[in-house]
Amino acid sequence: MYETDVVVVGAGASGIGAALTLVDAEQRVVLLEKGEKIGGAGMFGAQGLFAVESKLQKQAGINYSIKDAYQDLVDYAHYRVDLKTVKNIVELSASTIDWLQSHGLETELVNNTQEVHQKNPKTYHQYIDKYAGFSRLIEHFKKHQGILLTEAAGEKILTDDDGKVKGIQILHHGKKEEVLCKAVVVADGGFIGNQQLVREHLKINYENLYSMGERKATGDGLKMLEAIGADTNQVHLFENHAASVVSEHDPKWHNDSIFSLTNIPLLWINAAGKRFTNEDICYDFALWGNVTYKTGGFYYYLLDDELVSYLSTNSLNWTDSFERTFKTLQHKPMTYKVGPFSNLKADLAETIEQGVGWTANSITDLAEKISVSGETLKNTLERYNNLIKRGEDTDFYKSKEFMKFSLEHGPFYAIKARSTSLGTLGGVLVNEDFDVLDRKGTIIKGVFAVGNTASTNMFSDSYPTIEGLSCAFAWNSGRIAGKSAIKFVHKV
């Protein structure tokens, strides 16, 4: 049995943020990691975080203030957020960049990693050597007498008859144990890894969701908090992020050509066989993810034989929407080109084998294969082809540079792309200090929640278009909750 001041449940960005803040103030801390390795989505998924008015930005002459960022965020959310929380997160963000560096994780200010954000102020601080950096964070934690328990999941917050926190029950290497403590910080990342909870909150068919989120984030924290009376009846959102072509048979399947074609604005149709968006929305991952989710969680993009032949031998002066993300990580220059794809017919045949591609000699036959109305799909193509010939999209206003290819010559191809999520947002109700609140809005003393377990005050109906924001929220909410826990422990 361990005895400590504070137990932090979850060793991702928010949990490490809280744990380091606590040990720096000479508090005794036990940090729980459900798996074998620390880091969570903040390390394995993220490549960096948002900040404003950092030293790096000031050195680069970036004219974007805390006030600017605050206003952009609350405007995007239509003020359906906790304004004090948003202000606190944004205001702390610059010092968090310095704080991370002082603890061993360096960052560099890079161009925003999505194409449509290039004219926006630089706010994305990319990790430098992130795995070594995270290791140094944990080394600092241990050096300051922090105790890290791996393969240790929180199960139940223990309270006395007066509701005062006295400890936490954990499952450690398969055995139930107790850790005595004065306070608990829940930082276990939401519930994207829990199929049942995802199904309950999802607005689309579960089969159409592709999760890139943390599999260990199974909602354990929300269950523990609900059991002690916390208000977990908050909006639960999904961090929609682009769309993906995912095999029905092999989860590890990947095809570079198909990946690139998914990331450019070809013709997209929904389950009704109708066009539903300006396809160049693919250059903003959050908005692309949102429109995919809204249209039912999937769509098909279409090609004809003439386009396939062209792409097999020619490159396009278009940009793969993910190119900048990868080139920024590699510190390589952009090409602003897609293709040629010399084996494209074989690549398309692969999609058919994987259950995500269909082909037919006629549009009506293709419609039958993807279960849409032949007449509707025929009308969709006729309309789109007419727009291509006119060179202007008067339906959804896709940029003229992408109004290039009509689809008229069979065989025709349809590739299915589905809704993709990086995790869940929302969670338990907290105040600006990240104290957990009950259903009456009263503080549950000694209990704090951060990151994706407690982001309902930061996000409204969808994830904003500012890059690295959920990761920034994780680090900063962890730091704030750590300070709040310090004050609480000093009082008891």
C-alpha cells in the first residue's frame, strides 16, 4: 500500500503536467499509467501544441496576442464555453512552452501544418525529439521523489463518511490495491477506447468511425467520478479529424496512392449519391472531419477511366492535404504535387479486395454496387460535369483550380472514406480551477479532472480549427489543476 499527497490518474500530457507541477512544489505524488508506456495521446498522437505570445513567436515577430486567440476561440464556439477557462488556457500557453523546455521537452515554432492555415499567425510549437523529451519529463518527476506505477488503472475514488477523499482503489498488474491520498487528479484521456461509451454518444453508425485515439482511454475516470456524484452529463464530442480509407479486412492495410487521392478534392458523394460539400474542405482537417461526420460518417470519392489513366502518367499541381504535416516533421520542402501513380489500376484493385472500393462500366451499375439510386448518381455526375465545363462550382464554391476533371468514361470507381476521430471531448463538469463539480455545481473537494476527461468548458459543438489546441489544453489544464491540488493539500 502506498501513501501519498496526490494521485494522478493517467500519464499523458495532462497527467504529466499535473504531476510535474505537484512534485516541483515538493508534494508527494503517485502517477498511474494504465499501460506499460507513459505518454498517451499527448505523445503517441500529438506532434506539438498551440501557444500564443511565446518567446519563439516574439523572436519571429508574430503579431498575434492572447486577446486575439481568446477572441477567435470564443467566437468559434459562439460563446458556448466557459470564458474564464478559455482565457486561462490561452494566457498560460506561452509559459508552458518555457516550462516544458525547463523540464526536458523542447519545441520549435513551425509553419502551421495545414494548407489553409498558412496565412494565419504561427502558433504551432512542434516537439523536438519528443520520445526522448517525454522520457526526460518522467526522469524529472522521479528525481523529485515522484512514484510512477505502470500497468496501474484507477478503479474507485475512496471517501470517508463525510465525503472526504481518503484514497483510490487501483488495479495494478492485475491485482487490486489501495493508495492512500488527500486528493486525486483524473487525467485518463476520455473514452475513445471504450466501444460501448462511443456507441452511446456517437451520432453516426459505429462501423463508420475510424479511431486514431488512445485505446487505453476507456472512460475509467468518468466512471469513478460519476460514482462520487460528479456531473458527467455534459456534452460528449468527438475530435473529428479528416477522413480515412480503412480496410474492412486488414486494419494495418495502407496504400500510398489511395491515401494521397483521399487527401485531394476529387468528386465526393454521400450515401444518397449526392454531392454534399466543396471538396477542397480537405485542406482543413477539423472542418473536413466535421462535414464527414455530418453527412453520416462516410462518403465515396469517384474516378473514371480517363482520370485514372491521366493520374497514372501525370502529376497534378495540387497539394496532398497531409504533405505539409509530414514534411514539417521531416524538415523537408514542400512539393505541391500529387502523383503520378504508376500502378494506380492495381492500387484501385487493392481497394476492392479490401472491401472499400467498387468499380463498374456504367454509373448505374456502380450506383447499384454502392447501394445508391442510379438516377440520383447519374444526375449528380451530369451536374458536376456541367460545372467542370463551366469552370465554376456554383453549388458549393470549390476553388476553380480544382474544377478540372469531368467523369464521363467508364469504368468508374468509388472509394469509401470514413469519419476519423482523434479522441473524445467534453466529459465531467469542472470550474476554471479544474475542481470537479457535482450536479448542483458544488465543488467535490480534493477531486480534479483535466484534459479530455474535462474539456467541456473549452469546446462547444466541435473542435476549433486552431492546430494543437487539444494538446495545449491537456498540458495547461494539467498545470492549473496541479496548482489547485497544491492549495487544497496545504489546507487539509
